[in-house]
Amino acid sequence: MTQKIAVVILHGAGTPKEDFAADMIKKITEGFGKKLNKEHLVFESVFWSSVFENEENKLWERVHQDAELDYQLLRRFVVEFFADAIAYQPSSEANHNYDKVHALLAQCLNNLQGNAGSSAPLCVISHSLGSVVASNYFYDLQMGQKNIGELTKQYSGDTPLEKGETLSLFYSLGSPLALWSLRFNDFGVPINVPSPSIHHYYPNIDGEWLNFYDKDDILAYPLKGLNLDYHKAVTKDAEVNVGGLLTNWNPFSHIKYDSDNSVIDRIVDGLVRMWYEISDDT
């Protein structure tokens, strides 16, 4: 039986539709199939903003009760981005949102190991605030076990994939991780990509972390220059120009990474390269 590759996708800030990843999955699947004529990718999408959706809708209604606010579309985007970011932060309260969000990711990884194999190589694709969620999750697995909440533990299994040991590819799209790094001394410590344990399972995997950013996207920043650890961990800060005529020259480019062919093509190239690497191991 040929080894499958597990792919998990996390959306950015805001509240997209539950099938937010459908178009991206279709494009990646088609691109991978054209290059290898194989269908060995298994996908899971993490609809993590569902944790905040009801409360954010209540907030939106209440701030409009006694005021007529301008710039409704832009204001909605700002509210959703910062509300998600603030609500997601870990707290001392039991059953906090950080744990709830990570529990959803744990469930998706559990599904992936069941469908792709318990030691399937793992590719993570994360947009915007989703890259912060993914980074935090795998950091906790690699270096911060004490941060893992009880709900997340409840949904986490003991397979290599679920423990993050097969993390091989990490793609951050329009990531504000550089801003989050201000929370830590000297901008913090990044996750290891690939996982330090990957060669126990696949000796030939090199892995990569590509951080895609558009210079017009005010929420996205390069990462390699933060400190020596990030310089080593991030394979490349990849500058792209995403969006169409109305968005590729302004901050609204932030929402266009997942449909951009140049981004999709480089992710497909990484998956194809890893396919050959694991084929040499099996």
C-alpha cells in the first residue's frame, strides 16, 4: 500500500464558510495529479473561527445599538480580525478559547491519521491568524507541553502524526506571526520544520517552511529576519503578488492567497518533492 500525505488547512481571521478550503483543495489536488498522476493526498480543514462566531455577531450588534458607524465593510474586517486575535489568547480561565481552538485542530489531526495513516507525513497550510494558531499548536507539542489544555488532550491521540512528529511542510500565507513574536523576548522561538523526529519515519525528507507575503498586505510580514532561530527555521520568505486588478495593489490582497496560482503551484511543488522523498523510503 502506497503511503498517503496528510494535509491540514487553517483559514485566517474572520468567519468564512465552513467549506472555505474547497477551492484550494481542488486546485492542489488537480496540480498534484497532473504532475504525478496520483491521488494520495488526504485533506482536513479546521473551521476554527466557529468557536467565536456567535459572540462576535453579538458584539457587532451591540456596538451598533447607539451609534451610526462609517466604513462598515472595513470595520467588519477589523472587528473580526482583532476579535479573533484577542479572543484566542490563552487565559487562566478553565475551558478557555485557546484550548477550544486547539481541540478542533486535534480532532482534525485525529481524522487525518485515521484516513492517511498514523505516521503519514504532514503538511500544514495556514492563512493569516490561522498561521499563529498552527504555530502555537505545534510549538506546544514540540516545546510547550504545559500549555496544552485539557480539551485538546481529550481529542489528541498518541500516533506520530497527532504528536506532530511527522510535520514536514509548513506554509504560512499572509502571516502576522512577526507581530505575535513581540509577546516574547527577542521575538521568541519558532517551531521546527520539519519535526526533529521526522527522520525516524522518513530518512530522506528535507521539509520546508515557506512564508508567503504580499508587500501590499499590511498584516503579513517576513520572518527570517526576526532572529537567528527564525532565520534557520524558515526556509524562505516568499514575496508574491496576490489578487486581481482590484486587490493586488492594496491591503485587501490579504484575503487572496488561497486562490493565487503562484502560491498553489509552490505548495504543489513541495508536496510532489516530498512524494518522491517518501517513495525512496518505502
